[in-house]
Amino acid sequence: MKKLLGLKRASSIIDRFKKTRVLVIGDLIMDHFIWGKVKRISPEAPVPVVEVTYESLMLGGSANVVNNIHSLGGKSFITGVVGVDEDGKKLVGLLREKGISVEGIITDGRRPTTIKTRIIAHSQQVVRFDRERKEKLDGDSTGKVLGYIRKAVKSSDIVVISDYAKGLITEGLVEETREMCRRLEIPVAVDPKVEHFGYYRGATIVTPNNLEASQASGVEIADDESLHRAGEVLFNKLGCKALLITRGENGMSLFEPDSETHIPTVAREVFDVSGAGDTVISVLALSLGAGASFKEAALLANYAAGVVVGKVGTATLTKGELLEAVSAGLKVEGKKK
């Protein structure tokens, strides 16, 4: 692949992250990890017995998006909903500890804070269970979220919609947000859910994974030809300026009006893909807000994903780690040539 991003240009974009302001709208999730070891199989059923050594709480969903933005030196605003419960207090507390504004977080006593619990043994996920309610928010909570968006969007360089289909993201909310951004000429980046694909028409860039792209397009992606067809279908369906399909071990594919760019994976070891999509949309948004082209932003997001999948848990990365990954990747690319 022709070199699309040099180290000097990458460094320049990453350096501008600190001046980039991102409004994140999405489903707030608490990621609960139970860590342990497996030494035997249960006599009661053919399942492993996990001896718990410790537990940890991490920011998930849209909260992980702002956590990534914060870790990379960007400025973020966030709006979403938590319950009036201990998990909600802990999630808000974790954001506050990092110096992230929680002004846009709405509490709703009619629903619990979404929490995903993963049991990890020997760096491998054994099981996950979720506690949540996924019905749409009531009008009062939606109105408060929209009120915050109207205020924060005026101070933002780019808006991210982080959709986990937990009830916050509705067609009406997306339409109003898109219209505000259109008037202010602010780009909108969407990390989508298949059941809501119809909502995102007119977004600037949408980032489905391989499975989501297959389901939403009705084309099973099995090779380059089917990937091209799926991308074409979705690009026309969404009417967006760019479409980025994340493809796991096969890297990423960026579709623009007159081009397709296929970016090979740079991950060396994959321990955990939890939250990798959050990292991709975070770096993509920061890069676009910092003046990068779609190709440059996608390349930086690909390097970032390669770093976080090598960590266990809902991981983030720093500007230094991202720049180091770019440098290492360019050296490898140079040797291949």
C-alpha cells in the first residue's frame, strides 16, 4: 500500500489532539471485571471453577470513548444516562477522578446503570453477564440530554455518537443532533448498532465492524469482492462522506466517494478486544477534529486499535504509545519494501 501517513505528519496530528474538543453522545456503561485463576472443573457441571483474586471497575461504552479521548490529551464533553444507584455513582466518580466533566450526565430513577461483568481467568474471558434495561428513555430524560447537546455542541469540533442500543440513541435524537451539527458545520462520527442503521443517514463517517456491515448491507463479507459490494451498499444507503469497516485481524477498509483504502492490521498480539471499537472512534474523531483526512484518521485509528487489543480489559492508550506504534509500523512497512 502506498504510504499515506509519515511520522512527521502523524506527530503533527497527534500534537493537535490537545486542542481538539469532542462531544460524545451515547450509552454509558460500567465494565466490571472479576479476575481469577482456574485450577479445576466443577463436579456439579462441566464448567471451570474460578478462584477470584480481585475485582476492578472500568469505564465502558461511551464512557470509555471519553476515557480514550482524555488519555490521548483531548478535551471531551459527554452526555448520557445512569441510574440512581451505586453503579451510577461509581461511574460518575471515575469520570470525575480523571477530570472529565459530568455536567451532561442525566440520572434516571426508572432504569439501572448498565453494567457488564466479565470473569477473566489467565487473561481469557470465561463468561460475561449484563445487567441493564434497553427500552427507550422517557421524554423527560431525552429532553435533558438534548438540552445539554444544544449547549455543548457550540464548543465542539466534532460529535461522536456511541450507540450500544441501550435506549439513549433514537431516530429523533440523531436527527436533531445531525441538524444542529449541519448548521454549525461540525462533523458527526458514529459507532453504530445494526438495528439503528436507518438513523445515521447523513452522518459524516460511520464505523461498523465486519459483522455489523454484513448484517446491515445484507451481503455476507467473505472476500474482497463481497467486501466491496457491502461497502457500496452501505455507502449509498447512509449517504455519508466516509464509511470505515473495522475487520479485526483483517485490518480496516475505508470507503470514500471515489476510493477504497484497505489498511492491514498492525496488532502483534491480541489479548482482549473489549472496547477496541471505542478506541477506534475516539482516535478517528480526535484526528478529524485535528485536521486529518479520512485516510490519515483511519490509519491512526488502526494503529491505536493494534495497541489496545494487546492489553487485557477495557483499555486506553497514550499519545506516546500511539506515536510509538506509528513509528514501529512505518519501520516494518519500510523493511517490506
